[in-house]
Amino acid sequence: MVRSAAVGLEPQTVALLRGGPRAAVTVAVLAPHLRGAADAGRPGTMRTSGASAGAGLPLEKAVHASLYRPAGMRELLERPRVRRTLAELRATRPLPTGREGLTTDDILLAVALYGDAALTVLVPRFAEAAGLIGRGGLAEHGQSWGGGDGGIGFTDDGAG
């Protein structure tokens, strides 16, 4: 099993975190291709090459098995075996219900997987005060920090 040395995760998991299901399936279809088990089909499609996928991670196996008929990326993402396997990948890292017992890396991974939902559960005060969620995010959209009394607050600078 190939793992990223930096974070201890499989390549498809890293891709899922970085770019979602499409990125994970891209990595998963590349693996059997590099082993000679998948190839390009008609323009914009992929297919099995007839060779066995051999050893591989669960998503690679699901992709290879799902290419029994040539498919483009959109269709491949909708095939049941690829959808069940993607769901299992995410299920191995459910959204935590609180910070207790979590390491910094656990919190970062949860935010990478779940975005605002994890921020809201794990670091709600910081996330809102820093503008990562909620109304504070307006600072990037025509709002500026202001307050002549030394306090911190939002003022509309009219930049719309």
C-alpha cells in the first residue's frame, strides 16, 4: 500500500482531501493505467485493458471493476461501486463531535475533509472571529476593518 510520507495517507485519500471525489477517482484510475490494467477508450473515456488490476487500494479496485464498459469521468463518478467506495473513504474519518482527544493533525484533517462544518464544531469562536465562517467572511467582500476607538469591528467602506 503506497502512503504519502508527509501525512501517512494513501494517494486517493490525499486527492479526496485536496480536490474531492473527481481528484480521488483521477488518482484511482491512473494507478491501474500505470499497471497496464486501464487505458483510454474513445475520446474522453476510459476502459479496462483486459489485464487484471492486481493489488491496489479499494478505490482503484472499484474504478477498475466499474470500467467494464468504457466511461468518461462524470459517468465513472456515478457508477455505484465508485460512489459506495468514495463514501467508505469518507466514512473512515467521520466529522468529530468535539475537540476532546483530538490532536492538531486530527483537527486539521477534519477541517480538510468537512470544511465549515468542522470549523463550526471544533473551533467555532476562532473561525467566526477570524472570518472563516459566518458574517466575518465579509471582510473579503468590500468590507474593511475599522474603528477609530481602537476597537475591532467592521465598517462598510462603500467598495461594494
